[in-house]
Amino acid sequence: MTDQIFVGRRKTSVARVILRSGNGKITVNGNEFEKAFPQLLSREDITNPFKVTNTAGQFDVFVNVNGGGTTGQAQAIRLGIARGLISLNPEYRPALKAEGFLTRDPRMVERKKYGQAKARKRFQFSKR
């Protein structure tokens, strides 16, 4: 079986995910899953698609992720895993869609404008 790469994106993070049948080991950028994501919330975010589809421990996940911070990376990985599970078994789609795991979150950081301190914050106005 040839490996398929599933892409997940969030903010400026891009995750390339490979799913293989195995015992549930998750490898992120060659490191252990717990080492790459020390926060429990991020780890739960990544494993949620397996919990929703009752496939925890059935697949080994290999991830290459870059860009952004830990939260964006975790959500990008979650999207990649959800897309991979659907390609393996289309019956998982309704459950994953109901949880919102198939939606690519389009929100990005607004750019800074010239003449302003940040994207929306202005410099202090002085009347005199």
C-alpha cells in the first residue's frame, strides 16, 4: 500500500499527515507526540478524531508540521487526521463533520497597516 499524504492547515501552520495501520503511535517531526505538544489541550485536540470514530489505537500517525504556534499546529494536524480517516472509511464523515473537524478554519492574522501601531490600534491622538 502506498502512503497517502493528507494536508491540514490552520493560521500559518501546515501539517502533512500519513496514516498507517498500527498501534496508535503518533510521531511529530521525528519526535514523540508528548514531547512536541507538552500541553494536554493540544494533545487532546489531535487525538479527538480517533475518539469520535472509535479508532483509537488502530493507526500510527506520522506528521511533518511547520509554521505557526503549537495551537495552530495541533489544529492543522487534527484536520489532516480527519481527512485521512475519511479517505480510509467514508462512513466516518458524518461523525467528524458534526464535531467540526472537517472545517478549515479560515481565520488569519490581520496585517499591520502603516500609520498605525498594530492592525487596528492607532497611535495616541494629541489635539495640541
